[in-house]
Amino acid sequence: MYHFEIPPFTDKGKDVSFGQPAAGAGKTGGTGGAVQQAPNSKALMPTGPQAEFKNSMTLADGTHVAVTTLDGKKSGFKGKVWVWAPKEYNDPKFAKSGFPVMIALPGGAGYPNNYWMGTDLGLQTSISKWYAEGKSKPFILAMPVLNPGPDDKGIYWDGSDIPEQPKMGTWLTEDVPDLMKANFRTVKSRDGWAYMGSSTGGFASLKAVLKYPEKFKAAICSGPDIVPDSSLWKGHEKEKAENNPELLAKALIEKKGAPDVYLAFQVGDNENNKKTLPDVQKFIATYGKGPIHTSMRVIPGGQHNAKTYVPNMGEGPIQFISKVMEGPVE
């Protein structure tokens, strides 16, 4: 009955409050919304307004992957965002603590779903395992749709604000973080904010950190594209350049007092696009200096897919970014 999602044998679709009172309820009974914050706190308590999260699936440890539809106030784009918090988030000893957030971006269409929300790839259970092993921060995951529509005609949006198109760059770097701040105890500073992604999601992760280093500190980029290549950029060369990681990296290196960023790359040595590995290696050789700190994992026999990337994140990339990030913090 659970398999067929027949109530009451499944809790799919039920409200999930992530330590806050359920939407519309009073301020009693929740740890997240009821805690008063000290002025000098490193943590940011949920700012509201509270979103309505519905359970998408329940993991073996009792944690939930939940989903909401976010009407992006800054981008004007409306789409789904899946979220997950590790079990430590609801531990009373962390009731006043802000947790780091990782925005996880998929490859491929990234629409109408974000494949990281499924438990088959094991991202959520891996983060819990890595945290228990001392390798990782206990990241809260935000898993938004990457594109405003399917790429059935080979069209994608490069996680960017392409003129005359939905503002997917603003969606990923403004609206989604705002959703997390509104509903979770997070970290005030950029030390608690990171991205991860594969393929085109790896590109969007790389670009977000290089474009907004004052807001985001680190990214894990798996099999990423290095330069924007959507056909939608045609006729918009200036804007395309403004979203080019190579040019963004060059500008960051040349900027005095630029904040340090940490980019963990991983690429399989058996990827279908044989240019991916040399392109990433060239990027690291050219731009891995000054404020741009990089690590590289070449995955023996690794292919261009999430099943390759998740287990290998635990073999270096997650440690690389976790060492420089904060959380849980009070």
C-alpha cells in the first residue's frame, strides 16, 4: 500500500514544517520559528513568510524530502523547489543553530523535476553518512528546477538571465536562497552557502559562485561545461560574456580584495564528451590562483552521470568545501 501511495499507508503529500509550526499555525511547538536570536549571532532564524511544503518522500532515518512551488518575487519565474534537512536539524541541541545550505542543480533538462530530489542517487543519505564520518557539513539541500521548460528541442537556459527569456539566473541565485532563508535556520554569511551540480548544473554552480562571490563561497562542479553555449544567447554577446566563468574568473583574480572562493571539480576519464576533462584542466591551470582555490578529482572509468558523481563527492570534493564552510553555528 505504501508502494502505491495509498493513504494512510504513505505520508506522501502531508505537510512538512522542518521544525517550524505548520503553515497557518501559531508560534508554539516549533523550534525554528520560536527561538529569539541574539544580535551578534552567526545564525539567521527563519525570516518568513513560511512556504507550504508537502512531503515527497520519507527516508529511512525519518527525514523528509519535501516540495513547494515557489513564485519567484525577483525573477518572476514560478517553479518547484525540493528541500531536505538532515536529522541533526531537528536535534534539540541545534535548536538555535544555523545550518549551511547547498543548492543542488541537475544536468539535462532539470525540468519538471530536479533529479537530486529522488533517493535513488543517494545524495541525502550520502551527506548524512559523510557528516557522521567527519567529511562533510550537515548541509540543508535546496533542489530547484533548473530550466523553465523541457529541452526537447535542445534548448536550455544556462542558469542565466538571457534577454527576453525567463530569468533563471535570478531564480537560482536570489529566489531560491530567499526561500531557504525564509523557512530554515541558515548561516548569515556566505560561509554557509554553496552550490553543487553536474553537467549544465555544474556550469550554473561554477558561474553562480564566480559571479556572486560575496554571497556564495564554494561549489562542487561535476563534469561541467566551462563556457555558456545555449543557442538562446544569439544576438546577446554582451550578456553572454557577463555569464562566462572564464571571464568572471579573470575579473575576480584582477580585483583587489576579492573574496576567496573554493571550486571542487570532478570529471570522469570516460565521459562521452572527450573535451570535458581537458577543458576543466585548462580552466584550473589558467584561473586556479589568487582568490580562486580549486581541487580536481579525475574519476577512473567515470562516466557523465550522477551515479558516477555522488559516490566520488565523498572522495575529496565534499571535504574540500566543508573545510572552509561554517555550520552549524549559533
